[in-house]
Amino acid sequence: MESAIPPHLVSRRSQPARMKTDWQPPYPSFVARFAPSVARVAMAYLGVQYRSGSQPPAIARAALADLAATCPGPDGPGWVDRAAYVDEAGYDTVITIA
């Protein structure tokens, strides 16, 4: 598995590793890579929830549409991703990550 720590931030381990050397994660993971010159990164997680099995309420549809329309603007984020899942309480959850 590739380390999530970029080479310019690697330091000598001060604590013993808790994972076996041949451990493989049970699912894929992803890592964002930034140039060493990047000093700050901001992320916003904006979401809506509604009871699973029904159509999203008008307010949720409007919020998602507003986010989709606003993010590509000149002052919008450089990258936008959207994720959806049903949580343990039975609510559909839609999250925009900007």
C-alpha cells in the first residue's frame, strides 16, 4: 500500500507500527497529492438528508441544484465531488465536497 504521507513530509517513525508488514486494506482508498509549495487547503462538506425510499423534498433538490450551479463560478472551488449513501438511520445522504 502506498503511503499517504508525501515524500517531503516523511519523518522517522517515533512509535512502532501497529499493522503487520503484509497488511492489505479491505477496500481502496484515495490520497490527494499537493506540491510542496502548497501551504493551505480548504475543503467544505455540504450535505442534505431525507427519508430513504422517497423522492428528495423540494428544499433538498433546490439546495443540490444551487450547489451545482454555484461551484463552477469564478470564485468556486477548483474541484467538486458528490457522494451519496443511505445512513444507518435510513436517510439518504447526499454530500457535495468542494
